[in-house]
Amino acid sequence: MTPTTTQELQRKFADIADLISGTRPGARHQHLPKLHELVGDFARKGVGVPTTLRQMQEDLTNEAIESRFDNMPI
């Protein structure tokens, strides 16, 4: 179910941010799909996506990319 109010979106963002902050750094990128969904929720609602959400999404995207190369043989 998509949040219906801006306050619900903000609450969902706070919940996801807490979840991510409680996850070890090497595994935080596993929450990236939730962030993508939340950005879409903000866009569908027609409100601006918070800068902190966009930054978190970018950081986790970078972590996901880096994790792909961590296990590559040299």
C-alpha cells in the first residue's frame, strides 16, 4: 500500500533510515529497493524528494556497485 500523506511518506523514510543505520555497512545496499520505492512514492505524490533521501539512495547505489567488485578475483 502506498502512503497517502506527506507525513506518512516522512514516517516511512524515517523508518527506512533507522533500518539502514542499524545495518552493517557492507550490507546496507540490500535496502536499496525500499529506497527506490520510497522515491517513487514521493514522486507519485507530487512532493519533492528530500535531499537526504536522494543522498542516501546515491550512497547505497555506490555501495552496491562497490560490493560487486569486492569479490572479483585479481
